[in-house]
Amino acid sequence: MKLLLGSRGSRLALWQAQWVKQRLEGLGHEAEVKVIKTTGDKLTAPLPAGSKGMFIKEIEEALAAGTVDIAVHSLKDLPVEQIPGLRLAAIPPREDARDVLVARQALRFAALPAVCRIATGSLRRASQVRILRSDVEVVSMRGNVDTRLAKLDRGECDALMMAAAGLHRLGLMARISEYFDPEQICPAVGQGALGLEVRADDERVAEAIHPLDDPPSRQTVTAERAALKHLGGGCQTPIAANARIDGGRLEILGLVSSPDGSRAVRARAAGAPEEAEIIGAQLAADLLKQGAATILNWDAAGNGQGN
């Protein structure tokens, strides 16, 4: 079967699409990657409020129109509410979900001097950095992996906050100064995972990519996305969740914080991996009980700047 894959054009996105292509070819299919430029790729400023979906809109439109057969997404870019007519058919084995520090002179986070500049385009990372170190300056920086690393090397900042998965996939592990435990910096929902989206009525393509689906990765991501959904995934507040399976038990940690890091609530939930969606909903309920609703409502009133 010939399968056309839709992907963004960044080096990381193309690596991900080529990874999927190679595995489909290993299953006996013919596959080709089609690059699609998205709204998010055209941005140079920090992501605006309500930006969820900016990196997938045009790819999903191509999928719905039949221009491509499979949309290859970084799963953290995929909103929890999918558009009608599409479905998430496979979640391949997940990469490392953690965030990392990439610093000049390979300094660790605790060793960074006061008032140094830590760059990120993520409100989630920025808020948690401010919780851990109120003495550093968090500066906004957008761009793909290579662009941000080049800006660091030119001295435009002293350190970067990035996802481990992207650096791993591009063979840039040597740039990592430190991995953050999720207890320190809780990752984004779905971070490190790929999502393969197909048309809901296309059983032929869904069956073709089913062997790429990894049940443990699907279970952890399902729990995280369920938590985000029950918290209100379209809000403008930094929301983080990280699930893992340990000893046959699914454990999830979640956080809701204000963009400036002045207020934050954390919670945990656990249970059987088969009950991932229920566990994610339980996590959200606990966060709301602890006061997340106040933070969410505060930012919905216009004090936040995006997720």
C-alpha cells in the first residue's frame, strides 16, 4: 500500500516523519513524506493565547481533504478535542518526556549565576523555572531546535529550556547540561510522544499503521490528555502532566500554575494502566479541589498569556 505522510518542515518534524516512513516500509508499505507549512511555523513572536493547534491546522486540513493519508504530529501539539472525521490511530513508543537545560559552559541549573537569562517559548517551562529560581531572568525565545541552539551559541541567552526528546532524536544529547526530574519541571502533556492521525473512516490506513502503536505509550498519554481535557484544555494557563508505568501501575503527576509562577498546585493519581482515562480525570479533580480552578479562572479573565 502507498501511504502519504503529512509533516511540518522543521528538521525535527522531518526526522519524526522519516522515522514513521521507515517503519511503514519495513512493514511492506510504500511511503512518502509531504511537507506542509503551518500557521505556527510562520510565527516569530511568542505563542499567543489560544495557540493550541497552530502547528497542526493545515496538516489536519490536508488529511481531511485526502491530500495525505497520515498526519504525523508531535503529540503535545494535538488538542485533546480532535476535529470531527479524524482519529488518533497510533502512538509509537515514546521518547524521554523530560525537559532539559542546555547551558553555556554546560552549567547545571543550580550553578547558573543570579540574573542569568534562561530562554524558552513555553509558559509552562517559564512558570516552573520562576518557581525554582526567582533570581534568574526568563526571556522569550521561539524557533526550531537548531535556531535556538544557534542563538544560545551567539550569546543571546545563557541557557535554554528544551524537550529532551527533540535533542535525542536529532543526536544532540551532548548539548544537554541537565535533565529535570518531573518533580522539578513537570513536562507538557504528551511530550516526547508522536501521534499518527488518520481519517476516522479509513480502516485500511488505520490497519496499516496499527503495528506502530505502543500500548504503554498510549496509556500514559491517554492519562495525561484526560487530565488536560477535564481541566479545560483550551485555557490560557500552564498545565503540565507526566505519567509513567512502574511495576504494572500507572502513576501520574500534574501541575497547574500561574504564568508568573506565583501560584501553583500539584497532585498525583495512580491505578491500573487500563484505567488511564479515569486516572487522568481523578488527577484533574484533585487539582481542581486544591485550587486549580481559581488559577484557571484568574487567567481566563485575561491575566494569562497562553499555554
